[in-house]
Amino acid sequence: MTVMEAIRHRFSVRKFKDFEIEEEKLERVLEGARLAPSARNLQEWRFVVVQDPHMRRALSEAANGQAFVAEAPAVIVACAITTEHVMSCGLHCFPLDVSIAMAYMTLVAVEEELGTCWIGAFNAERVKDLLGIPDEVIVVGLLPIGYPDAEPPRKKRLSLDEIVMRERWQA
């Protein structure tokens, strides 16, 4: 599978088959995150892999009651351990770097015939309490992962002509 094929096949999975993920597949997904680029090579991401059904259920409740979070055989909780570095453009590095690592995981998951759904709707303090994450660490996102039990919907995307400008901003 090419990267473009993975991008085309990726969709937000909200229904998972009741199958465990093979450890070697999960390791390859996590390896994708490990190899992701980061500003100044800080690699400030850390990941908590949650497979315990009771803890997944609690994470589901912390994710505003999104039941499918508990139905995934694993949830990867993506965190940032540093927040100080700000790029010269004025943006903090950690949300971008952790997001890139999460995107890499989603693409490796597709290659492994797994599905994910990026979750940003959650109570970060509750997630921290559940998983014993220190106060200074920021929870950036949750990534339920497993075998999809749904067909990918047709993607609705703007055309390149609608999103790309050449040389200068065009109104």
C-alpha cells in the first residue's frame, strides 16, 4: 500500500469489530509515531496505550460519553511532556508535533488494516486522573484503534482549485 492509498482509505472509525489487535501490529503503529518529525527533534510526545476494558469504558465517559471509544480494543492517549518551545512563527511546537505523530499512527493503522478516530472532545483532567498522568503533561488527543466494522463513507473534500493558491493569497 502506498502512502496515498493509505490517505485515500483512512476514515474516522466509530464502530469496531470485537477482535484484539495483534501486538506486532500495535507496535508498528506506535513505531510510526516514534519516527515522526518534531521541531528541534524534541520528540516531546508520550503515549499511553489502554487496553483494559474497564479503563476504556472510563475513557469513553471522559470523552463526553462517546461509546465507541470503549468498543475499540485499544485507545492510544497522546500526550506532550514539554510545552515551552515556541517556534519563531509564534506557535507552540507540542500540539503540532504530537498531531504529526498521531497522523503517522493513523496511516500506519490503515496499512495494518486497522482503523482509528482522532478524538479531541474529552475532559483532559478526567483522563489525567484515570491514567495517573502528571499535571505538567498535556493530553493532546485520544486515538481509539481496532478493526473497523464499518464501510468507509465517500469523502467530501474541496477541490485543489478551492484550497490552493500560487505565489500569493487570492481572495
